[in-house]
Amino acid sequence: MRSCIEDAIRARKNSCEIATEKEVSNALDRMASEASEFLCTKNPVVLAVMRGGAFTAVELCCRFDFPHEFDFIHVSRYDKNLKGGNLSWFVLPKENLQGRVVLVVDDILDEGKTLQEIHEKLYQYGVSMILSAVLVKKKLKSIDHKNVNFVGVEIEDVYVFGCGLDYKGYWRGLKSLHSLGEY
């Protein structure tokens, strides 16, 4: 356990801040404003993708000035690994999503596989429409971004943590975004 903590401390110490707390806050303000224009009359369900997406979802919900419900799903391709694998489903939505507009909120879009599978699963629940918001989108040519409607910040293809994103389970609570090594 000690080596995990030491590794996390070393990662934070050697990290590079790539988006300040103010830049993240401004990005969340913009995302909430853009989403509000469409969602304000739709009675949406905001669906956080646990764990990292919960941070962004709560920040967006605090900025929404319209009625909405909140729910979450717990899926992961990472489980404390630095590279993604197959999608595992741990918790399904509790709200009845039949005929509802759903805003899926996740922390990061790197390849688009997670959001694609989430969309497919949610349509099986009979939702009428799905919109998606991600705090961070990687600038990848191979990325499938057709399922993303609202993006906070775009970054190069680096490993990032903070603002809900973790480094081996640590540093989700940082209010700024950090990359491993130089950016």
C-alpha cells in the first residue's frame, strides 16, 4: 500500500498543470450554458458515469437553473489501470428512463468506446434522446466523437488526472487538470 501512495505522490509532484481551476470552471460554465439551451424544457435525467463523471455531473447540475433528475451508472474500462480494457457494468440506472431525455456525463472521451456502449445500453431502456457531456476530450484522429454534444476542454493524447479523473485511484479531487510529465 505504501508504494501506491508514494507513486501517487510522485505522480502529482512530477505532473504538469494543463488547465487551471479557473479554466476548468469557465469550461463548466460554458458547458452548462450550452446544455441548458436545449435541456431546459425537456425534463431531463442527468446520468453521471461513475466514478469520474460524478464530479462533472454535480458541477453541471449546480449550474442548471431548470428542473432535472439525477441518476448514475457505474461502468469502467480502466479500474485503476492506465490503459482501458473491456467495459464492465457495475450499476445500472435506477430511474425509469422510458421516453426520457438523458444527459450522460463522463469525465473524459479518449476513444469513444465507453460512451458508444452506454448509448447502446440506454436505448434498450427506451430513452427518447441521449445527449452527452465530457469535461475532457482528447484530440485523437481515431476518436469517435459523434456521441458527444458538450465538451469542456480538449487536450493532446496524454494521461490526465484531477477534476474527477484519477491516477491509480488518487487525485480525483484536484480542481485543476494535470498531465503525467511534460505537456
